[in-house]
Amino acid sequence: MIPQVERLVTRSGDLKSELVAFAQSPRFARRLDARLADAADRLGFLDETTAVQTIDHFALQHRLADGSTVVERFVAQRLPPLPEDERTMLLGWRDVVEGVFEVQRLDHGAAVLHNLLDDLAYRTHSNMGRRALRKLRKGMFAVARIVPIHPDTDDWLVSGGLTTYPSGDGTELAQIAAETLAANPQLLRRNPEMLQRAWDMQAEARADFIEHFGTDLLVLEPGQAQERLREYHQYRQEKTLAGLGDEAADQARNSGPQPDELSSLPEELIDAETVAVIYDKVEGLCYYADFGRLDALFGDPALARDRAYLARLREYLNDDSVSPMVIRRLVQRNPGGADAVFRTLLRKPAFTWERDGEALLRQRKKRHCEHEPLPSISPVGTRLAELLRAGRPSTS
């Protein structure tokens, strides 16, 4: 039987208070204080809204040393033990949705909120009572974190506060939403249709890259890399505009980022000896510094006598931001040199890439291997696109 939503909403208030007190207890003080300090450093100060959201994230999503979350510890240790439906409710709160929401309507004490990020609607309650949502009106916007009331319901609960904005702020919030979505494709995970659309867009962009360059991997000096990227994005723009009428083409040409903007490399790559520009099938368009040096090492393992080569490979292997895909690419380009290079690097004379390579990557690249792959391109939903268009200056 589906638990009664109203009862669980009411009960969630008391349980959330217990959970927050548990998260703020001395056993977690050092870790929580560090998270609050990080938030203050990012903003230059720590306001109440940011503090509440930081504590909420810590309680529901922060991974402790053993891999568990604070809410999991709370459910396991709480005395007396919680009834099963309440245990399930609290553990369901780990499934947080962060969004920029537009109020679609009020519905018997709940608010139906449309998330501009994943293009889905959420019937949302507050455990602070119906009065907490009375300030909302159709067309207003809210930035909030919400969690499922219970996995067996389709209703959601505000978690960690809700910041409201008037309808007139829609275009500004839409720009923030688009930037957030571009940087965090995982926010599409609840919408399978948009996620599939993102994969399709990435596949099309990669096909254009290969069509233009004849390969999905370029190794160039930084200046050359930026110029070739500009050529690619110009090619993509012209291909898109070719299918539009004159007026639509002019509007598209003057809206959104231009080829020169898209071709800029991250600042930390500008002084690199070489940059690999890779358009991978899964990971999308990505850049790696000094790939050429490592490519030379795998092509000629005798270069391992120069410790600078091995030091760079060690950095690739130990750096959590470097995908295992790049190591595999180096091996695929120079399969004959992989065993000798890794035997020298690891000081393991019996190492063979065919037998031991994937185990090495699972050990050194654990975060990458454990996470479900996501596209690097984020499409926008219909309503977000409307708001973005409304905020663009007229080209007339």
C-alpha cells in the first residue's frame, strides 16, 4: 500500500530535525565545519541560505570515509528503530533534485514545480506546513533542493529551503539554468528522453569532428589546437545555418556562443608543450596537456630513461581528473610499447597490459570506473529555450 502522503509530510518535519541535529553532532563536526568553510570561501561570506543548503547536502549526499552517508548512519543507529516506511522515506532522500523551478500551479497545499534543468514537473510539499508554499504564485520561480517523500509516491518535498523570485526574473534565471546544465549533464538523469537527445547530439558533433579532421584525436601545440577548434566550430555553425532561411540564419548566427569563444582552451593548457584534442564517443570533446610527450614514450619505451616522461605518465595515472580513456588511447596508438613502459613505471617486470591493464585502471581510476557515463552535451527543454530566446536582444 502506498503510504499516505499527508502523514509522511507531517512526520518528515520531525525526522528532518532529528537528522540535522545528528549531522551537527560532535562526531561529524570537523567534516561539516570544513564544508561550511569551503562554502564561505566561495562566496566570501556565509549567509543563512547557503549554510542551510550546505548542511542539507552534507546530511543527505556527502560521502564519509567508509562510503556511507550521514542519513544512512542516522537510519542505522537511530533508537528506537524507525518503522519500515519511515526508514525507506529517509533513505529515499538521498535522491536529491537540485533545480531552477517555475511554478506551474498550486494544488491542494502542494505546488507543481517545473524544473527548467531536466524539463520535468514535480508536485512538491513543504514539511513546514501549507503556509510555507502560500507565497508562491503561478509564473514565479524558485531555486530549491527537493527530495522524494517516499519512493512509492510521485510527490516531492522541499529540502534545505526554497528561494523565490518574481516572474520578471525568468530570463536571468534561465541563463543561470543553462550555464548550470552545460556544466552538469548529470542533471538530466531523471529525464530519459533528454538524456538520449544529449547522446544523439554528442554523436552528431563527433561525426562532424571526424568528417572535418579525418580522425577523432589531434595532437597539436596549444595555438594550433585553438585554431583547429575554431575551424571545427565554424564548420559546425555553417552546416547548421545552411538548413535555415535567411532570417532564422541571421538570428542563429547572432545568438549563442561564437566559434572564437568555443575554441578557447582552458587556461592551464595554454603553456603546455602539446595538447590532445579528443572527441571520444562516450566522453565527448576533451583536452589533455602533454599528450604528445606520452605518445612518444609509448612509441619508444627507451625514452623511459628520461624520468620526466615517466613523471608525466605517473601524473596521468594518479590524477583523478584524467579519464582512463586517455591511458587506453595511448596504449591503442602504440600497443607494442605498453608492457615495457608500465613495467618500468610500476617496477613490475611481469606486468602485461593485456592481463593487468584494466585492473590497474580500476585501482587508480576508481571514481571513473564506478560512475555511469554521461554525455558532455546538455540539451535544453522547451520552456528553458523559450526563456532564453526571450532574453536575447533583437537582431532587427
